[in-house]
Amino acid sequence: MTWVGGDDADAADAAGAAGAADAADAADSVRSANSLGPEPAAFVLPRIPASAGALIFDELQRLLIVNPTYKAHWSIPGGIMEADGETPWEACRREVREEVGLDVGHARLAAVDFLRPKSSRPGGMRFLFDCGVLPTAVLDGIRLQEEELSEHRLVHADEAFSLLSGPLSRRVRAVLAAPEACVYLENGRTVRAMDTQKKCSGKGPV
């Protein structure tokens, strides 16, 4: 039997205590890891597409519609917002300028519409601006973006409803039914809990 005494005993005691402490720390680490479970996945903010469109009328209250080359139904001037921080109003003005060569300087926000995603489309937010009546002389200067649009028409509301796609037709119909309001829609339909008759006094910047 080996005798341990004096400083050697103190050293042995210290080593034993340190080993016990290390073992306890290791056990605590294992218990903590087991209690936490798998590391949670990083949170990713959802990306929701957004677009803006313009209602432009002539002096006879006919609506400007355009015929895209890349889809079945007629539409209105407008398109997807750029991902560089472009606002809905900025997107509306840019798309109108690019698609039909017109410069709209003021408008009111007439509708906000949320489209639920489907397998055939990503859905997203739709902002619709009422840009008012433009003089005939201005509308005579329409220049189409030929790679995207084949023709344009000025039509009364009933004809527009029959030519536009379902959600867009419902959106335009809702706006024309509440000419001084800013309507909230889902898939082009009014929401019963929302008051759509309040006036929308805000105007886009010039």
C-alpha cells in the first residue's frame, strides 16, 4: 500500500477534486444539450409579391385597358414593384410610363387587394390607383411597350368587366362602386368586417 502524506496528499486531493468537478461539468453539458433538443431553424421573413396598377379615364369616363402579349385577358397599365425599395405609387408611375408612355402626376389610392397564393400564381398584394381623367390630346399620345402589349382600348365599365381577368375585374368594379373610398379587398372581393365607405383623402406625390 502506497502511503501518501504531506504536500503529496494535498496535491492528490486537489487533483481528485478537479477531476470530479470536470466530470460534473461534462454531465451538466450533456443534460443541457439533451434538454435543448435540435437547434431551431433560422427565422426567414416571408416574401410577398406586390404590384401596382392605374385606372386612367378619358373625358367620356371610358377606362384605358391594354392587351398583354403574355396572358389571355386584358389588363390595365401596371406591373410588379421593383425589389430595390420602390413604393407602390412609384411603381404605378413607372409602369404607366413604360407601358403606355403616359406620365401620371397625381392619383388617389383606390384599392388594396390581397390575392391568396395558388399553384398557378404566387398571389400577393395589389395596389390600385385612380389616376383620374386625362385629356384626349394626352391619350392620343399613347405609345405601347410593343414587347409586352399588342393593343389598347378605351371602354365603358361593362365592357371592361367582361375583358379583364376575374380578380382584376372584381377589383375595378369595387372601386367604381365606391368612387371616393379606398377599399380593402381579398381576391378582389370586399370583406364584410371592413368599412369601405370611408373617404380616402390621400394623394400620391407629384
